[in-house]
Amino acid sequence: MAKKKADSDSGAEEESGDFSFNPGRQVELEVEETCCVTGEPVDASFCRFPDYRRGTLMVMSKQEMLKHLRADTSLEAFHEALVKRHGESALEDYSS
């Protein structure tokens, strides 16, 4: 496990770089087959975001993905999809 220790004078906390997969505590999420914005079928996806309440990875169609990545709004689009699905409380599942 890689750890980075900050200078004690800076007041920063220790950070962990361990991104290992623990099959006893973590599950692999199924990839959804439709765009979370438009509802159209998606054959291949490159822009994914977890929906922990459904246990799936939300995806965007290529056109939506390009539109939101260019505008730097992909995170907001996924958050909007989560709120539409589960209400505002769904955002509490995410740290940022």
C-alpha cells in the first residue's frame, strides 16, 4: 500500500494510494444499456458513472457524451439523472 505523508507543519492528512479490489466488500457494477440522459440504446460507452442504488453504471450515448465532455458538464448531467431516478437524497451516496 502506497502512502504519502505530508509535512507535519502543513496540517495535511495522510493519503492512501491503495486502489485494490476487495471482492468480499465490493461488487462490480453492471453497465446499463441505455443512455441515462436520452434513454436511447447504447452499444458502446466510454462515459460511465455509478448508480449505487440500482447497482449499475450509468452511461451516455456518444452524442451526449461529446456534448457534455466539451462543455465540462458530464458530472452535472449524471447527477441530474440520479436526482430524476432517486430524488435529491441519492447525491448523499457520493463524496463530491
